[in-house]
Amino acid sequence: MQLERIVRRPLVLTEKGNRLRETENQYLFEVARDANKIQIREAVETLFNVSVLEVRTMIVRGRLRRMGRGHAKTQNWKKAIVTLKEGDAIDTTGGDTTGGAGGEG
């Protein structure tokens, strides 16, 4: 499986995620459902150039959503909590290092 397909996106907009990132040096990711902990560790270490100490995973159940008169269930997905070595960090802000909206002003 390709590394880019294992790690789908970082989960950065939750209070728990912010607290874990600031105090425990742990990061939350949405990962592929069929990826195991070893694959997740290798993908994070390769993509972000960091050292991973621990990977914890969980399956998050999909929610029931209304669509008109009917109901639909969103898909289940897998969440990974990745603990990094002390001193390592991942930039989850989007990677824009230009410092502006593209103008040279």
C-alpha cells in the first residue's frame, strides 16, 4: 500500500487533539481502515521525517445522517494516535511557508 494512501489527513480541529499535541507530543490522523500499526508507523516516519515511539488505533463508528426524509449512515473510519520522540514535531497547519496570500508586497 502506498504511504500517501495510509495516512489520509491529520485531525487538528479537536480540543483533545490540541491538548495531546501540546502536552503529550501525540498527533491524531485519519488512516486507511485496512492499515495496521506497523504500516502507519512507517508512513508517518517517512512522510514527516520524525521518530515514532507508539501507535494506537481505533475504529470510529459512522453517524446516522438525515437526507431528506430518509436516513443514511456515514462510513466507519480508523483513527490513529501517534506518539513522537521528544523534540520531534509535525507541522499540521498546511505547510504554507510563504507567510502571506501569495503577494510580494
